[in-house]
Amino acid sequence: MGRLRTLSGDAVVAILREFDFVPVSQRGSHMKLRRVMGQGQAQSLTVPRHRELDRGTLQALFRQACRFIPEAELRRWFFAD
């Protein structure tokens, strides 16, 4: 695996918007994103909107997003190879 990029919360939100996730709520600095699939199945992710996300937080967001989006499509956004 390559090296994890340094990303902000807003950058992660922008990446997830590319995959049809839309913001549905925000409480404090945490934004909840959701997309609804063809059969009404909702997929949700929560992203902290910090200036710079810790590597562990970014890795956890990547793993969670991989539940809904193929890893091959997410890698180019999260990792510098």
C-alpha cells in the first residue's frame, strides 16, 4: 500500500461527494454524509471537518468507506503511490 495523504475533513467530504454521498446533518465539527442506493438502502459515513485529519482517523475513514465503495476506486484519493 502507498503512503497515506494528508487530507482535511473538507477534502474527504469532497471526495465522498464524487461517489454521490450528500451531507444530511452536522453537529459541531462532525458532518454526516449519506447516499441512498437503488432499493432504498441508505449508506452513512461521519467525517470530522478538521483542518488536518490524524493518520489513524483518515485510515479509519478509508476502511469505513471501503464498505460501500470499491477500494480500487478510493485508493487514488487517499494514498500517494
